[in-house]
Amino acid sequence: MSARDEILARVRAARGKDAPAPRPPAVIPARAKGSERELFARFCEMAKRAGATLAAVPDARELGREIARFLGQEGLPRAVRMAGDPGLDFIALLKPAGFSVSRGPAQPADRVGLSRALAGVAETGSLMFASGPGQAMSLALLPEVHIAVLARARIAGSYEQAMAPFRGNDGAHELPRAVTFLTGPSRSADIEQKIQFGAHGPRRLHIVILENAP
Amino acid sequence: MSAQAGGRDFAGAARAALADPVLQQALANIPAGFQEKRRNAISRLPEWDALVAAAVAIKDRTLDNLDVHLERFEAKVTAAGGRVHWCRDAGEARAAVLSICSNAGAKTVLKSKSMIAEEIALNAALEENGIEPVETDLGEYVLQIRAEAPSHIIAPIIHLNRGQIADSFLESHKKYGKTERCDSARALLNEAREILRGKFLSGEAGITGANLLVSETGSAVIVTNEGNADLTLTLPRVHIVVASIEKLVPTVADAWTILRLLARSATGQDITAYTTFVGGPRRTGDAEGPEEFHVVLLDNGRAGMLASPFRDMLRCIKCAACMNHCPVYAAVGGHAYASVYPGPMGAVLTPWLAGIEHAAELPNASSFCGRCEEVCPMKIPIPHLLRLWREKENDAKLSSRRSRILLALWAFAARRPWAYRLGARVLVRGLNRLSQGAGRIRELPFGAAWTATRDFPAPEGGTFQALYAKRKKR
């Protein structure tokens, strides 16, 4: 018998004898619910608690200024790496003074990665990213600083709501290869249980919220 | 290290641990590091109890239909272009990983912390076959250069202090031209980051564990705080997940119910910095990701456990709350257990994996205070399961002759009221005589281990039964 058949046979022999217990009702924490304003405020509060910094700007023009301001404040070169995401084309078009923008997955020398979050989760201030054309998770992993752009309209209450767009007509999820929820910068508490930011991934996560974007 | 070593000479190892000042200082970090943070996180989530009840029900339902979910999971992985490798035991799992690596021509393999990889002793097998495993989790990396086993399932180097790590780095990093000793945690982290960065870019295959497997989508769910698992599953050409069969949950929603418990129970975070659902190789149009995706699915006795009185243990999500709240673990640390899984959950699991004859001391490494069950987010009745092991240990004559004789005597008396009364009377008189009216006994015959560090209280006013009868008459 193959290992597969043998394992499955053993598991079948141990099946529950009783009728299956009823499916428990989903428990969505109250903190994942509320008005748009409440969820926005909670997202910001939770993201800050997780160690991210935030800025909110009204539109694309202000976004360019905010990125320039942040890079200056951090003493970083005005060179940003971002994926082919057409949703980010407007940034490439902005070209604020002395900006250089390159496109594609992160390269070892890149210091600043920029990507567009598909959703925010108010419950814990998390950002959702997914693999796919024009997306590159490496931008949120390799560079020392990660700038995430999030449209305010895309802030959901719960993780489940954030993942709802992946559900088909039958309600089942069809996921891209990888869906990642990012909450604050990379960290480790392995050494003497004290948290240090920037373990392998970015030591800084800066979230820029676009107030008026789809 | 393999689970086969389970718990040999726990008592001796525990004594050594208690006398080790460096270890004791490291263990002193546990209360503030884990217990307080967990308590705070839970107090901020009023739905905690409801989530626990839902998670227990989800896992019980899944285990009742595990064959269905395993087959569904495999079908989904296959449809996405991945492959599931079914492995009865550690040897088959090692062989599966080695064959994937050799087919891929992998010489350097990135590893993201996995307890299943520890259980199957994967690193040694890779090295023997000329493949360099690179641990990417900071703690596991430190252990790799020190050639040590983890002492905790989520904080693998909790037994080390900064100075020990600095010494190890200084010695091991000479070959990279590092000659200065790092004097802070920050500097240590930066040096490890720099050295591992180079390895991340050169690894041909990446091996991760899985915190959950989702049958609805064929995904592995992987959580880390460092982001090392995401690098491991994004950059190399091949991604291998090693996971055991009880990791299945039916749906994405079920996964979130358990994820809401996991980090809070483990580190007291609301959620880890990185939580990823991953499955299948790179899709058409993807800018990055591996070309091959494999799941090495390990049984190693778990299907048998499903049909045993230890079934509840399969709900375990490896959060480590039990060891973080265990007075025995806090006193001796993880290495004293000499098994892959230390602490209360390890004391239940190791005898199953290694055989009770190789781990008979572990079910006794407990004061039965019950905190493990109290803090378990999956409500696993750990003290009850330890008691079951003690019964088996006694039945198999693995316990000491003296304890078996005493238990047999007690069992004889417990079933015969006259014998119990007589025995109790004799004992009380004897103890009273020993105390010579002092109310306490300095040295107990046959109980010197107990009285070596404390006095034994002498009974006052006769046996319990005699006192009870007297009060009833009043």
C-alpha cells in the first residue's frame, strides 16, 4: 500500500463515530466593526501600536510630496523601487524633484521599496498584499524601508472582509499564490526577549493613506 | 536531535539546570516576556472565550473528518501545480525532501523555523547529503552555529544571554571578516541580517513549516515576525512546506479564528508581523515566486493518535502558552526534557513519538497545577493526558519499583475501608511519634528527598476518618 493510502486508511479508521457537530458560528471581534470613520481611526491606531508610521494625504499630488518628505526625514536617497503595478503609474509620472523610480521586484541594493496595499484591516492595523501581475512581495521584505500606499476606501474591518474579493460565486476562496498580511515592521525578540525592529525585513514601515482614491 | 532521545534522565538534567546560574537568569525573563503580554492581549479582546470555543469546535470537527480534508487539500495543491508527498514517518519525510532538493540541484537550502523539520532531524540529513541548510530565523541561526537544539518551540534561544550569542558570532563570523564583538542586541541582529542577506540571495530551495493547512484553498498558512519565511518562500526556485497531517483546517475563515488566538497566546501580539497564505508555484504573469511547490505531509504516528485517548492533543497549535506558564519549565528550561517538544505539550507528545519506554520520566515532570490547561487556547486537557501516560508507565513497569509497590499498597487499601482505616491509623501514629510533639518532621524515613529542603508537617488529632466521625456525632 502506498504511504498515501495507508495514512488515509488509518485516518478513516479513526473517524468520529457521532454525527458531525454543528458548524460553530463565526466570531468576528467587535473591534472589527463600526462606521467608516471609526474603522479608519482604529486602523491608524492599531498600525501605530504595531510600530508603523502613518501619514494621510488627499490625493496623488500630495503623495509625491509626502514620499519626498519622508525620505528626507529618514536621510534616504530619493530612489524608490516599486513593482510594475499599473495602479502605481501615477507615482512614476509625478517625478518630484530629483526622484528616481525603478520598476520590478526588489534588488539587493534597493533601500526603499514602495507598494500598494490591496486592503487595510482595522482590527489590527494590518495591510494585505497578494502576488500577481505587477505585484512583488520582495519590495516589502528586502529593502530596509517599506512605504505602503493604501486607499482609505480599502480599509476593511476584519481579515475576512479584506479577503472577500477572493471569493467566487460559490463563496469559496480562490487565492493568488501568496496573500500576505503585514502588521508593522519586521522584528525579532529572540535575543533576551527584547523587541528589535528590522530583523530580515524592513526596519521601518511607513503607510501613506490616500484619502480620495478608489 | 531526534524525538527518540525523549526525556532520558530528566531528573539529572533538571538538577543540572537548577544549578546553572546563566540559565536561571535567562528563564527569569519568562513572566514579563510572555505571561504578562499574553494577559494584556487577551484583556483587550472581549471575544476571547467565544473564539476559544469556536476554535476547539473547528478543530474537533476537522479531526472527525480529517481524511476528507486531507484529500481536498491535496486536490487543491495539485490543481495549483504543486505536489503533496505523503510520508508515514520521519525517514520517508527526509527522503522526500532530499529527493526534491537533488532533483532541483539545490546545494544551499534556506530554512524558516519549523518544528516538524526538527522532529524529522532534517538538518543532519541535508548535511550528510552535501546540502547546506541555512537557518534564517535569528534564534535558529544562533543555534545552528552553536550546534545546539532549540529549548522552546517559539523562542528557541530563550536559554541564552546576549554575551553567549556575541561570543558565538565572534567565533563563527571570522570567516566573513568580522573581528569585533557585538555588544548590543541591535548590533547582533544587524550582523546576522547582513550575513543572512547574502545567503537569502543564493539559496536554490526554501523550506518552511506551516502553522495551518487550509483544505478549501490548498494553502499553507505561515506566520513569522522577522519576515524570514516570506523571503524563503519568495526568492528561491523551489518552495517546500513540511507539515504534519493535523495542521488541516477546512476554510480561510476557520484559519482566521485560530490565527486570532495564536499570536496572542504565544507572544501576546494581536497578530504576528507577517501572516501568509501560500500555495502552488508562480502563476502566469507573476513577477516573482518559486517554480516548484511541494508539501511534505507527515504522519509519524498522528493517525494512530487520532484513534487513541490522546486525540485531543492533535488540536495543539504549538503556541507555547503551556510551557510559558509551567512552573516546571520555568525552573529547568527546555533542554532538560531532551526532546524536540519540551514543556507540558512535549510531555504528552514525546512519549507518543518516541515511545513511553524512552520518555517515561516526562509525564512526571509536572506538579499537576493545571495552568497549562487553563491557558491553552485549544482547551487540551494536558494534566488528564499526563495522568494517562502515568498509568501506562505504571502498567509497563517503567516507574520505580518502590513507587509501584506503594501504589499497589494504596490501591489495595483504597478498595478496602478496613485496611484504609488501619493503615491511616498506623501512619498517623508513626508520624506523630517521629515529630515528637514538634508538629513537624525533620527527616522522613524513605522520604529524605522531600525533607532535604523542607519539613514534613505532622498530622494533628488522628486520621481524617476519625475526625470526620467525631464531628458528625457532635
